Amino acid sequence: MWESELSCTVTRERVLDAYTRILDAEAGEWLSALAFLSRNDGLVLTGEWDSRAMGYVSYLPVGNGSVTYVETQQALHLTGHKNAHPTLLQIQSGQISDLDMPGLVLGPGDFLMLRPRQRLNLKSGSNTRLLAIQLFDAPSDNLVPGRNPVLDIHTQTYLDDAPFFCHNTDAVRRTHRLLGELRESLIKPTRTIEHIKEPIDPRVLRAVLHMRQNPDWPFNLAELAAIAYTSERNLYNLMRVHIGCTPYRYYQRCRLLRVRDRMVSHRFESSSISWYAMEGGFNHLGRFSALYREHFGELPSETLGWKKQLQAILQPSDIRRFMTH
């Protein structure tokens, strides 16, 4: 594979998977999670959908805002909005129509700014992916819907880097920086990008891709170096330079990500942290919990607590309040 093909293969996976909050969820659960995370209980979802999983919601809050990545596999109409802060939307795939602006249809790469307290009236097609960024204290009136090359460079650089975050502190730092860059670009629309990030070495991409896509592979540095077409020492140094992570450290993160997937997935209903740890190959519960918090910014019990909280609010009356057919 060429470098660009390897990079695309990595970034086409579930985005911000370290901060996925709901996975394999049906429509009511999906919307309930979205409303809960955005502190917006006025959302109403309408449309025609089947029993397939709706998609996933990933959410990472930081001091100056938050980043939410939403996937919906089925078409829907979303109304209602009570957010107190400006929210920048960018379509990553699929298509969005703003029904309050007749004729406005946004596709991949396009931006839309939601002003504080602005009511949503958005219709999406199937297989839509959307990046939603809350920006505290950012202007919300000077962005024309559509393309914005400067904002796009910032968001796409961030999303390209997301699979290579090494731990929670790293993710929070880069997210905080993204929000600051977007805010400055909105304040100064003529601002230009002075530095374009160097691409990640294809040998690193090969190693990362192998570890992400082979859950049963037992770590072997010599074998990984051969897959990357380099020496063990060089792969170690390349990964430290390009993504700030040693090969084993990244391998360990991939294992933890698979455990988290089970925790947030509605296909797994166990309440036992030790069960999830053992399933992921972690035999020492204390060490597992410490590593989990280091990588995701919360304890395993907090992840399961979120899941229980969502299930608790998902009573039939709540589903009717969130959804109409």
C-alpha cells in the first residue's frame, strides 16, 4: 500500500473510539445518549428506521468546549436545540439539509454554525457522519454555511491524528488545541495556516494498522518490525517520534480499546469489571483499572456507570418524548 492508502485505512475506522459512549444502539438509545451528552432534552427524532443499530456517539469534553462525533446509519429528522454555546458542525460523510434554510444541502467537508439557543431542524440521509464541536466564547455569526479551507485543515488534521492518541492526557491536550485554533480562525476569518503537519511514516502506519486490525495477535516486536519493513530499533524510534508511543504501549492501548468497546456496546450487558478485564486478557484488576483511567480519563466503573445511567433514563415515556414516527 502507498502511504496515503495506509493512512486512509487507519482513519476510516470508528473515529474517537477511545471516547465512544454508545455503540450498537437502536434509535431510542442513540438519541437518548446524544441528548444526554449535549445536555439537550429538547431533541426530537423522527423518521423511518428498522431494527438495525443506529450508529455510535463519541464524546470528549475539555476545558474550552467539547468534540462529539456522531454516526447514523439510517436517515432521520432531528429537531430541537437548547445548547448554551456555539456549536460548529462539519459533515464527514452523507448529506445534511437545514430545513429552516430552504435549498441548503450540505455534503462532506461542509460546515454549519449553530448559534446559542438556535433550534435544530436538520434532516440527514443514511450513513451520515457528523463532527459537532462546542466552542465556549467563540463568535457564531460570521461563518457562511459551506466550505472553509482553514477550518477544514484544523478538523481533518485532528481526525487524522485521533487514531494515534497515546493516552487521555494526549487526547485532551490535542483537543484543547483544536478548539483554540478553531476559535481563533472564527475570530480572524482571514487567518492562514502557517505550518502543515508532516505525514506519519508509512512504516509506522503499517505497524499501527496491524495492531488495530488483529485482535488475537500476541505482541512480537520482531514480527511487527518485519510487517513494517524495518528493524526493531528503527520501528521503536519511529513510533516514538511520530506518535509519541512505543510499539508495546500502542499494542496495549489497542487491547484496552477492545475492552472499552465491549463495555459501551449494547450487545454486552455484564456489570462485572473483572469479566471485561479477563475477556481482554488483563489478569490483574488493579493494574487494568489504572491503565484504563490513564488511557480514557475515567475508571472502568465510571464507563459502566454511564451505561447504567443511560439505561435507567430509557423508560418508555422517555423514548416517546425523544422519538415520533
